[in-house]
Amino acid sequence: MKVNRMKLLVGGVQLRDGVSTITDLFGRILSRAGLQVMGLERGFASTIYGAHQYDPLVITDGPALSWGDEAIDILVGLDYDVNPDVPEQPNRDTILRHGRNLVDGGVLLYDSSTGPVPVEKLEARGVRVFPIPARQIAQRDLKKEVVKNVVMTGALFRLLEFDSDERWLRRLLEERFGRKGPELVNLNLEAARRGRAAVESVLTERGWPGIGYRLTPVPQPAPAVYIAGNEALVIGAIEAGVRFYAGYPITPASSILEFMERHVPRYGGRALQGSNERESIRAALGASAAGAVSMIGTSGPGLSLKVEEFGVSGVTETPLVIVDAMRAGPSTGMPTKSEQGDLFLVTGGGHGEIPRIVLAPSTIEECYSLIHEAVRLAEIYQCPVFFLTDLNLSEGRITVPESLLRAGRPPVKRQVATEDQVREERYLRYRVTDTGISPRLIPGTRGGVSKMNSTEHDEFGFVTTDPAKRVAMMDKRMRKMATYLQRDARPPQVYGTVGKGLVLVGWGSTKPALLEAQQRLKAEGLSVTVVHFTHLWPFPTHLVKPLLVAGERVIVCEHNYMGQLAEIIQAHCLIPTRRVLKYNGRPFYPSEVVRAVHEVARNGATAVRLGGKEPVMVEVSSDA
Amino acid sequence: MPDAVKSIWEQNATPRHRIQWCPGCGDFAVLNALKAALTTLELTPSEVLLVGGIGCSGQIRNYLNGNSFYGTHGGALAYALGAKMANPELTVIALAGDGDTLAIGVENFVHISRRDPDITLLIMDNGVYGLTKGQDSPSAGLGKPVGVSVEEHPPMLDPVKLALTCGATFVAQSFSGDPKHTTEMLVEAVRHKGFALVNDFSPCVTYNKFNTYDWFRAHCEPVPASHDPAGEDAAWDLIRDFERRDKLPTGVIYRHPRTKAPAKRLPMSTTELEKVDLEPMLQGLR
């Protein structure tokens, strides 16, 4: 019997079948019951309706290391009819796609409203199959097709011997629908009961006492939320002081805009949906110039359109936090698939040389905690601060204890000149200082004017091409980066002992998979240190190099083709790197990372590419 | 203009002998008109944010006192929008040319007309890209009959008609050969609660040999006193009537007193940022 430890996958036709209705109910109810739900891998289709969508959830009673491998314990197929995407597969699309990943002895639940699906092969592997006519029950018996997902949820709860007294489900339904009267709550509860009954009858018919999996609430669970990275990021940003946000609809950053629009006005701020990507960044720069703590969010294609303004922020020294929720590129790429392909864009994008800072959270918790740092650094260094997330972090969801969000962090301290300071001597917007940081005056403050200029300028802000003044100004701007490296750069997070064995390097959302791979390698007797970056640019060579040169081999794992961080490490630390690369839109699975590390350690691979037709492609180059 | 007041706008400004406009440029008169308008409005430099477009015209931001912001080509209105949203107490004026506004920045012109923020846009319209040596702008060809056009040189785009179409609530036109009138238009534009366009014909003496001062003098004609700018139909009738007669209307063509919800000043420098209660955001996540 596996208790509180399983991977569940729900699949169906996007929008039609309501895949996320079930995973949402599960995430919220189980989080309330003190369990940990991790839904970091979200299989959205890049259309609204009609293509296959799947949503895996890892459920545990302590924090899970990662989303695990592709293996699933419980598969739920919601397709009740032909998937318009694959018309030759009536109501079995999900099973055909994911059935092979079911573990021996796993469980399959599928909507049998339109007939049975042949499952002999699965049953031969000991999979227990539950055909549930959920749609038929909803449509014919309850006269409300929309509750078919609650029928399925009820069935799942019965399978997992969870919520037999309907306590958890009832409370959630009452909160959601209670205002509209008891009918809706009762209808949904009835739907769940029908689902339970359907499972019951299969169990009786087959003579199974149970299915070998169970969910049990934790006694006295601490309050928790089930939260997406984009939501965590907004909460952290508002707490830090962001009061102006601008975006433009783009996957997977749209939900930042939506969440901001819902909440930032409450805190005296404003959220703007730009008429285009450029209007949104320009308006945010204007707002920042006028004194508001400003942030924008977008994804790759939108960021490409905003590149022109990176320089404006850098040269006018107007603070701006720029969130890039990366998705697979180039160009439109794969809009609903994750990638880490924008590192070069944010570290080098734009003509000329621009002072800038790049941070990347590696978990949803860090989306909340690190955005505070991004806002603070923008305020101090008055330059663009990029915050690199990716689709898995943005749209992925996880159980987070509320205590983490209730630490009561103070907002960032504003770094602006007061009227008295301005009146002391003539105010110079671009005063040359030792740190490179010039006092910022908010327009409207009496006693001085702020001449913010994207043309090269003198200390006051007037246009100049005078060679000496140009050098002084360029040096001043770039000196801020030296100041940053000295005062605020942070070393990568280190898991394991520095100088012992292989060094596995990563950044962003890959951390959980790397940590799980590390555990598995350790069990095999292979010592691996994980070095995970959050502060990517300016590259903190002085903090990084000692960590990397101490190890045997440096293996950089990234979701891109080239190994962008690996290139940066090689250029700055002057050490060779081996690369493990995956760019098929799916996250790293720990087993793949383990295999790739073996290829490097035993077979001397210089690069390992994962996830193609050949699941592991190895490159060995003689000059490495 | 009394000297003492005049000097406020000349402090913190590029000295006149270093102004980089060609002798005779229409923008000199615009600069004087702008200073006179700000004086009439009894504003101080710290209360004003001048957002410059790219081109000869945008240089004006450094030729007088006041906070200023200078970003990218075509972006002036979008920066101005954000600045005004962040701090409604600032008087925000975008100062740009016809190329900046109607070509590379037309996306902003269209949508910011629609958004109707309480900002003023002054176009210094001369029909050419002066700073890059005289290429055609979208308002090139003003006053020339359109016979056969080619893709490379399409007929002109009229900012007044475009603004009206897009929902701007104040549309006026002036000629820098009559700076007193330009001043009046600017004063009215800044006083208007909403997006206000002043399209000022400001001749380029170096590259536009057709739309000269004399040409404008012969073609500009004041909007008749009988014109009611509150009516959109009346505005269109006026424009058509002037077009038929081969004239350019100067004056307030359209003014719609649209009610705007009062905007709140965002928490800013003077107010320390406050610690916030996150509970409302967590409510929907449980």
C-alpha cells in the first residue's frame, strides 16, 4: 500500500474536458489536508480547444524532491469522444499517449460514456482499470454535463479512500458556490457520490479490496496555498513595493497581468494592458521615471520587441524589473512549452553596452522571495533587472505553507533624493560618483529638475559627444555593475560538498530534477555537487570560479540547444564544461540526468542531448 | 513676458547660442510659445515633465527648464502615458515631430488618442525627417495634389483626421509663424482634461522647400468664430470645408469635455512605501 506518495496524471481534450478542473480541485483540497501537491509540469496545448492537454500531479506528505520521471501511478483519461486532433482514436487518446508510462500495478480511470477501451495489454501488467461513465452520469442522470469532472473527482477520492465523509469537498464547494444557494453545492456533491458509487461497483464486480494507493490527511495541517509561480511573483512584487505593472497578452506571462489587474489597485497601484509590447515597456519606464516602482512581464517574442528599451532603461538610468517567463523559441516557437533559451538575450540584447542585472528563481517559492531582491536591486542600481522564469515555473503550481508568505518582509527602501538634498547643491541627474550610483530625483520634487536622457549626456543630462564626458559617463554606468558585484552579487546555491566529485550546474526551474538526480547518483556511489545559479549577471566570476575549479568535471544542464550558461562559464572562468541539453519542450526527468551524467563520467561525453527520437544522443569531441 | 518670469524657463536650459536648430527653423518660435504658455499656466519647472520624441523637434526638451525624458523613436506618448498614470499631479507634455508621431510612433498615437490620458502632444509638423537630412515623413506632400501615387511616396497622413478618428478629445492646429496663437493653443491644450493634440506647422527651412513660411501664410486660415468645437460632425464638416478650399484650419477644431475618473497618485518617493497586508491575495489560492 502506497500512502500519500504517488504521481497522478489527468489528460483529455483541452477546454472541452476540463483537465485542470480536476487538478485544481485536487491541488486545493489536498493542500488544505496538509499534503504536498506539485504540478510543475503542465502539458498545455498551444490552442484553446481541441488538442490534448495533460496535467501531472506529484502528491506527497513531505516536500517532494522533484516531479520525478515519466512513470505515473494513476492515469485519468477524460476523453469521452473523438479528439478532433486525432480523430482515429475515439475516447482513448489519453490512454494511448500515457498508458505506457503507467507503472505495473498502477490504476487507470477513464470516461467510458462512449464505450469501453481495449486495455488487455495494461491489465496484463497488473494495471487496475476503472471505466467510469462520468459524462453519461452527468448528462443523463444529473442533467448537467459540466459536473462530469466532479463525478471523476468523486471516483478518484473513493479510489484513494479519501474524504469519505465529504468534508473537504463540501467545504470547498460551499466557499465557491455557497453564495448562489445550496442547489449547486448539492448537485456537485451528488455528482461526487455517483462517481464514488461507480468505483464501488467496479471494486465489487472485480472483487478488489482496494487499489494499493491511499491518501490520508495530515493531522492538524498548517495553512497552505496552492500557488502558481506567476501568482507568487506578483505577491512578492507587491510586497516589495511594485505599484505599476504593464503587460501584453502572451503565454506564459498573461497570468501575471491578470493577477496584477485583480490585486494591485487594492494597494494603490495600477496595471496596464499595453496596446502592444512596446507600449507596455515604455509606459512602465515612464511610470518609473515619474517615481513609481515599476515592473513589466512578458515572454520571449514580447521581449524581443522590447529590446530597444533595455538601452533606454540602462542609459536614462530608469529602474525597471523585467520578468521574462521563457517559452520555447525562436520566434513563435512552442508557446506552451518551457525552455531556457533567453539567457543570451537578457545578458546581451540591445545595441551598445548596457548595465543590467539578471536573476533567475529556481522554484515557485523563489519566484516569491527573489522578486523582492530584483525590485531592490532595480531601485538601487537604476537599470533593467531581468527576472528569468519559465513556463514550468510560471504556470506550474505547488503547495506552499502560508508561513513562508507571511514573514512580513518590509518593502524596499526608496533610493530617491529629497528636496533638502537637492537644494544643497545644483542637482545633477547623472552625478559622477565612486559607486557609479547617482542620486535620483523624482519629477515633482521641488528644488531641481531631472533631465533623463537616452542620448549620451553630461552629468546634468544634456546631450554631449565630448570624448572625456562620454568616457566618464560610460564608466560611471558600468561602475554600478562593479559595485553590484562587490555588494550584492550572490554565489550560486551549493548542494553537497565543494571539491568532491562531479559538479552538476544548473539555473532556473531545473533544480528539483538535478537534486533528485544527485540523490540517485549518490545511492549508486557517485559523488555529485549541485551548483545552482540565481544571480546570473553580471557574472559573479569571483564567487563562482572557486566552486567550479575544485570539482572534477563541470556538467551544465540547460533547456536550450547551445548551453548558454555553459558558454558564459567557459568565457568567464576559463574552464571547460560538459553539457546536458534538452529542448524538446519537456522538463528534465531525473533518470535522464542520471544517464547523461554516466555518459559524461564513464564515456567522456562532451555534450549529451536528451529527449529526441534517440532519447540520449552523445557527442564526444577531442578538444574537450 | 516679464524678464523675471522668463528666466525661470531659461535656467537649467541649453544656452540659446548652442541650440542646434538651423537659423529660421520654425521650432524657435515653438520654443518661445511653449515657455510663454507654461508661464501663462503659472507652472514651475519641477511640476512639468517634457517628453521628447527623436528628431530635431525633440531637442526642445533641453532648450527650456523642466523635468524631461528622452527615450526611443516613436515612444514619447507611451512614456508620457506611464508618467501621467504614475503621477497625475505632473503636467506631462510630449514634444515630437511628424515622423516620430505618424510613422514609427503611430501605434502610440492611435492608442493613446483612444486612452485619453490627461497629457498634451505638440507635433512640430514640417513634412520631413530633418535630422537625417530631409527624407519624406508621413505628412510630406501637404498641399500637393494627389494624382498618381506610388508605394514609395504615398499621399500624406493628416494627424488631425487621425486623432479625431481615434477618439482624441482635443484637437487643435497652429502655425509657428504666429507664435501668439501657438501659445494660446498650448495653454488650452494643457488645460484640457484629456489627451490634447496641437499640430503646429513648423517649417523646415533647410529641407522642405515647398511648405515654406510664405506657403503656410497663404494657406493657414483661422477656424471661424462660429465653429462649435464640441460637435464631432461640426469638426469633420470644418475639415472637409477647408480641404475643398485648399486651406489649413488653425485653432481649436474639436474639444469634447469627456468626463474622466479622477486618477490616484501612486505611492511614490515622498511617501515611504508601506508594508502591505497580503491576505487579500492569498484568499483565492487556498
